[in-house]
Amino acid sequence: MKKTLLLSTLLIFSAVLTTNAQKIWNFTQWSQATIDNCAADPTTWENVSETRFQNAIVIDAETPLTANGVEIEELQGLTFGNLNAGKFRIDHPVDGVSIGRFILNGSSLSINVPDCKAGDVIRLLAISANSSDERGFTATNATRTGGLEITTELNENVFSVDADGTVVFTTTGGMQVRYLTINAEIPTSIKTITPANLEVVRNAFYNLNGQYVADDFESLPGGIFIKKTFFDNGTSQVTKIAKVQTHQ
């Protein structure tokens, strides 16, 4: 009886661990091995700038992405839909000048996340590849629980997996993807990262209903606010901040 009870407990515990397994993909940094392999494989990866490679050939759906005969380590565990030439781009930082990410360059392009469990929470940090065009992701086998469907801002998309199996995220337009997790938070440092060569031209503060309050942080009353930072290249970034009211 004791052995049966112990076995049942272990099986339940194992199931819980399986359901709550964490996975993290960080695209803000790309290894030197990945960069070198892409550079050594111009047939597959075109070097279009100092910080960017793009696929030079058609990549079939469900095919792991490789460079120089090696699966790209930052993408291991993920597959994609059909990718015509130029539809997948890898941006890798050089001396802090750019933000690492991959770009799905178009609409109806998909990221496949296999082996998900019902109830898993997936977070996808991404931004429209066009600063004036609101875009986003739709999901198959997952329900949105956080983030905006479309926006021009850096957006933390949060989804709950509906059933065991693959979750598919599909673009509504070109998207830059920085981070993806299963059952893990996205670090604040990743959500606020900006290129070192951009200059801030203005900060604006809004209440949680999206109403403009002020440009000057010191003039804000105590509370929680949305801070929108505008950069000199026309892009912007949104973060949530707290102001503690001091009493004289």
C-alpha cells in the first residue's frame, strides 16, 4: 500500500514538473559561433549589413534553421512556416549599436512552438518592424491573456496554451522578435533595452487608462504611470514606472 501511494505521488509530481517546464529563447544576443556559421554559409545566409543576415534560399515549413550545416543554437526547439528568400533576418549587436532580434519580414509568417502543455504560459516580446504601422501576432492553440493584438510599441504578448501540442504564432505584418519564454518571466532589463546610439528626444507620462499626464517626472503625483520614451530615429518605447509621493 505504501509503495503504491509513493508511486502515485511520484507520478503526480512528475506530471506537475512536466506541465510547468520552463523554456527560454533570448534573441537579443547571438553567439559568435552563429555569426561565424552564417558568414561561412553565403548560399543560405546573405550578409546584408554589418549587423544583419537574411535567408538567401527558400526554407520549407517545419525545417530547423541551420547555418554552415549546424542548427542555429538560439533557435533550437523552434520551427517556422514556409520562408521565401529574405523573409527571415538575424540582427546581431555590434559594439552595442543595435538590438539583437530576429525579424519575420512580412505577414502570415509563423513561429511554431512544439511540445507545449495545456495551461503553459507563453510570453513573446516583439515590436512592429515598421514604427508607423501597428502589427502583432495571432495564435493557434493559445488564448491571449496579456499584451495588445496590434501596436507600434514593444509588446509583451502573453498567451495561455489551450491543449497539449504545438502553438503557432502568425504575424499580421513584419515583426521584430526579441524574447520568447514558456512558464518564465521576461527580465525587465530585456524589456527596456535600447540601442546605444539612440538619443532620447522626449519622455511622456500617461495614467493606466492611457491618458496623457505630463512630460516632467518630477511634476507627477504619487502612483503608477506609463512612460513613453521617444528616440531620435522616430521609434519609441513604453515602460511602467512608479512615483512615490514624498511628504514635506
